[in-house]
Amino acid sequence: MIIQVVNFNLDGITHEQYEGAATELAPSFKALDGLISKVWLSDKDNNTYGGVYTWENRQAMDNYLSSEFYDEVLGNNPSFANVSY
């Protein structure tokens, strides 16, 4: 089992827009191979957001990180700044 913690700041979108996007994306995350769980993180006052992912193994996490889905959602998303792992 692998735990992945991701943090970022919103840039150019509101907290409410982020929440809406998270709600829309939740089913896509649920369908990811090897993802056991994802906890969404949200601290509106400090503009800190992210997630805690629990993966079956390292390969499942690496597959996500190299996927088109990752690039679209987080990797190349201009709405998320200062992404850290």
C-alpha cells in the first residue's frame, strides 16, 4: 500500500468552483485502477487544497501520474499552483 499526499493553491478559480469540479471528478477518481481511497483536502482560509490518496501499490500510483487523466486534472492544470507531493 502506498500513501500519496498532494497539496496545492487555487489560482484563478474560487473555492466554490473547486468544490464543483471535485464533485464532478469524484466518479472518475473512483474508477482509477489501484486507487483504494482519496480524501479531498480543503482549507479555504489559507488557500490550501489537495488530497490524500491510498494506492494498492507503487505501480498503480505511477500509472496515474503518467496518465492523460492526471495531466488534465492536476499536472497541467493552470488553476492549481505550487503543487507539492
